[in-house]
Amino acid sequence: MRPYAFGVDIGGTAVKLGLFRTTGELMEKWSIPTRTEDGGEHVLPDVIASLRAKLEERAIPWDQVEGAGMGVPGPVKEDGTVMRCINLGWGVFNIPEQIRTLEPRIHRFRISNDVNAATLGEQWRGAAQGRKNVFMITLGTGIGGGLVINEKITNGVGGAAGEIGHFLVEPGETEICKCGRRGCLEQYCSATGLLRQAKKALLERPEIPSVLRSEAELTAKDVCDAAKAGDALALELLEKLGDRLGWALTAVTSTADPEVIVIGGGLSNAGDILLEPIVQGYRAHAFHALRDTEFTLARLGNDAGIYGCVRMLM
């Protein structure tokens, strides 16, 4: 195997890139803006230009590079066809074909959904290191899910395996999710969902005292911080989040039976105050043979994606 490889994690506002040794050492990481104008047609050329510039800067020839792995914010089929990335303005097209046209010297190229790549990164060098079967859920603006089975990413036929953010948990919901449906897990258990539930509780239950009422611009972090300080309403909100999310995760374990579930995304920075009600909710609803599934918080943070992208090459 050639000594160097690139990891490329494409987000809606920035592209995170990493130069690695294929032994797993991260040599350098950097980022470039994601130019989503003109239907996102500049994104891949900008990535290739940045990779070329880094190799020139370090005097590394292309024949010393094993290749590049890429994560993108959308469903990806096994052949590398992306099934629309709304945040990038992309439709349906085959990314490996475009990459080979832009830079024929790339020896190998692999691509997957960004959360799948992050899951593989956590399995390789993070919280699930040494485990072969891992499910990761990311709790941020939305909810993402990634599934690694026998150390390989599982994309599914349509490229959306593991995406439980739009799993139906509240059939009677009246508000519309951004996907166009109602009652999705994301509406309750993402950072955005937690904030929505907090605002609703403050409005509908004025008799309950809470430090959250003093926040001019309430955030999901404020809710978690208040819970850590013992605020009763904030603790109740996290308990409800944990129960809903734990219940949804029983569907994952009953289907895939992973060794460990990794909780990642920005909301996971709250730590045990978030993790404990999720685990409690899960254990309350899980099938007895699956009740002891391990849970852990992600460790690699924003670097998980680039680690996973490099691991895809190997």
C-alpha cells in the first residue's frame, strides 16, 4: 500500500480535509469553504485543487498516494452514485466518474454518506475501536445514522441504511418535519428538536419554574447546561428525549444487533447528562436478549469523518 491517503468530509458550509499516512496517522488537517452556488458544481473541482496544492506544498508525488475517501451529506449507492445532496445543490450523479475526470492520477477513490464515514472513523480510531459491528447516531441540527457491519460500511440499496432520523415516533404530530412528513424522530431528539420541545414546554407550562425562562436566546446547550445544574424542567426534557431515542434505537438493535452504539453530533458534547437518559430509555424498551448493548459517546469529534474516509480505502 502506498504511504499517503486523503480523507475528505464535505459539509454544507465547509469541506474538512486530512492528509494521512496509511498506517492511520493524521499528518495535517485543514478546511476550505463549500461553494454551493451554481448547483454545487464548484465543490469537487475545489476539493481536487486543494489536494493538488497540499501535495505540491509537501513535495509528495501522486504515485505515493493510495487515494482519497470522501463523505457527503446525502445517500450514496454502492457504485458511488449520490442520490441528491440538498445542502450542496446536487442532484443524482456518479461521483467517482467525475473525480476520475478531474484528476486521473488518483489511484483509488471511495465514497459514502458522511455519517457512515464518521461511524467507520469511530470504529477505526475512536470510541468503538476494536469493535467490528457499530451503529452511530449523530444528534445535531438533524439526526444522522451510520451502520458498520464486519468493519465495512453498510450503505443499503438506496444508500440510506442507518438513517433513523425520519423514523416515525409520534403518529399524531401536527407540525411538519423538514422531510415533509410528521412525527419524525428528528423533530424531538435532534438539537433542533430538543429546543423545539423546550420552547413548547415553557409556553404550555408557565407554572413550572425554570432557569430556561431567563435565557433571551434559548439554545439546546442551555437546556443541557440547566439539566446539569439540576433544573427540573430541563431534566424532564432530557428524560423524554432519552425515552423516545432509546425506544427508536431498539429497532436498530433488533435489526442489526451491533456491539456498541456511539452517540455523536454536537448535542453529544453534553456528555453523561444526555447519555444516561438515552441508555435508560433504551434498556426500558429493549428485547431482553439485546438489553445489554453497550453505549458510548463519540471521541473523534469533527475529525471522525476524515478518519473514516481514509479507512474506506483499506
